[in-house]
Amino acid sequence: MTAATALAHPNIALIKYWGDANPALHIPANGSISLNLAELYTRSRVYFDSDLTSDQLYINDENISGAPLERVSLFLSKVREMAEITTFAQVNSHNNFPASAGLASSASAFAALSLAATASANLKLDEVKLSRLARMGSGSACRSIPAGFVEWQAGHDDVDSYAYTIAPPEYWDLVDCIALVDTGTKPSSSSAGHNLASTSLLQAARLADAPRRLKLCKDAIIHKDFDQLAEVVELDSNLMHAVMLTSSPPLLYWKPATVTIMHAVREWRLTGLPACYTIDAGPNVHILCQGEYEMKLAELLRRLPGVITVITAHPGGSTRLEIGSS
Ligand code: DP6
């Protein structure tokens, strides 16, 4: 067997996935929409090696054991099953951005792993099958497989729950200005959070309205209507955090600087700078704008108290193999 290397981008959810209909299969309680982030990536090399007596995982050159290795090993076993092999693998993964800070490192990690592992095991999966496989590693990873603006149709079972491109990366020059306020490990993983969603009284209302928000978001992308996008993206993020804050136990991911940014973005929008915020399961804030406002927005964000740094990212491509770099 040969080694294979794949590169995948994380994605920022514009309409969030929060809560599972089927946790074992990662079938989400609602569909979601996201954007791949070109400047950020995970590069993973996988080698199924008959000399190995167990799976090995290296992240940024550090040998990893415990729960993360178990999660990767479980995932590799699915690939082994598909390829009808029993060989263990060595996985070398590099992120060019801080992990576990609400930047969806599990999405790019499992997307890259899906492609590198299947290629190394001599399996050729089409985009839908690859997206389904990535979903088994981490729900949002299925959205990092296709390019650009992506929808994950919730589906009902393993076969019909996958993601596809709504519009290619070059379709709309949206920019994600990521304001980092904390780069440490987050207090509660999103995997644990999904299980708590249904303990909030608000989750049912959030889910009931999800088809409407999905349509508004999709239409806003198709028509490049930033005002409509801004309204639905902020509403959807606020709804998810309302569910988090009212679950049992409650989840509060925001830091004071998170709220400072939320206030500032709303104020800037009222005074003529079209921007909106969205926040995943962490304290950092993603602020979206159109290309022409990128410099101004990033500069304003950098001046806010509590902002450590601002990373800007543009619409990114699909998960892909890196030929010749294995
Ligand atoms: C808040 O896909 O990270 O980022 O499937 O357990 O790995 P697991 O969860 P994950 O959840 C993502 C949650 C979110 C919203 C989103 O990306 O849609």
C-alpha cells in the first residue's frame, strides 16, 4: 500500500449544525450551510503499513494518544472495513491554525483524513461517498469535502446525509475575518454539546424554523444579497447560542471580548459598514463582509480590546489529494 496526502479546509457554518437526530451516525437534527476557508487548512498523510501493530497519530509532529487517537482509530476501522484490510496506519496531520478554538479543526482534520486514508487504502470514493464517510468522523467534516459554499442536507440515514456545493468559491467574494480572543482549549467539545441540545426548551423552536432559515441563507448566497445573509446568519448563530445557554448543564462559550465584538459589529452595520458576526462552539468571532470592506473591517477589529489577532479567510476549494507529496 502507498502513502497518500490530502489537504482540507475548515468551514464556517452560516446556518449551524447543533444537535443530532442520530448521534451514532452523526445524522443532524437540522440541515446546515457553510463556507470553506481557503487560507486555513489541515494536511494529512496516511500510510497503511503492515509493520505497524497499532494505529499511530501525530498532530503537528506530536505523538498523540488517548481519546483523539481512539477517535481516529475508530474512523480508520471504517476505512479498513470498506477496503477489506486489517492493516494499521500512521497518520501525520498538520494544521496551520490553532486547534480547539472554535475554528472547526475537527472538520478539516476528518475531511483530509477521509481522502488520504481511502486513497492510501486504494479506494476511490466519489464526492458524496467521501462526504458521508467524513461525516462519520465529525459531522461538520462532511461540509469540508465539497468546494466553496456548501449545504449539508440532514437526510434520514447514512445514505442521504451528505454535503454538496451550492456555489463555487469564486462565485462571491465573501471574507471571513476571524477575531481570535482566546486560543486555548475550549471548555466543552462540540461533540458533548450536541447531546445537550435537546435539553434546552428552545431547541424545538430552533429546529422548527430551520427550513426557513436554510432557504433564506441559500437565496442570499445565490443572489449575493449581503443584507439578507447578515440578518439570517446572525439570527442563526444567536439561536444556537440561546440553545447552548439554556441547555442542562448550560454552555457559555463567550468571553467578554466576544460580546464586545458583537456590539461593535452591530454598531458598524448601523453606521454603513456591511458586516455580520457568527460564533461556533468557542469564544472567537467570525465576522463576514464582502471583499471591498475587508481591510477596513480587519483594521477596526484589530483595534478592539481583547482581540489577540485577526485572520482573514476567503472562500476555499474542496478537499483534494496532493500528488507526489506523499
Ligand atoms: C458549533 O461537527 O464539530 O461548529 O460531529 O461531534 O465532531 P462533531 O461536532 P462538530 O460540530 C460543529 C458545531 C458547530 C456548528 C457547525 O459547524 O455547524
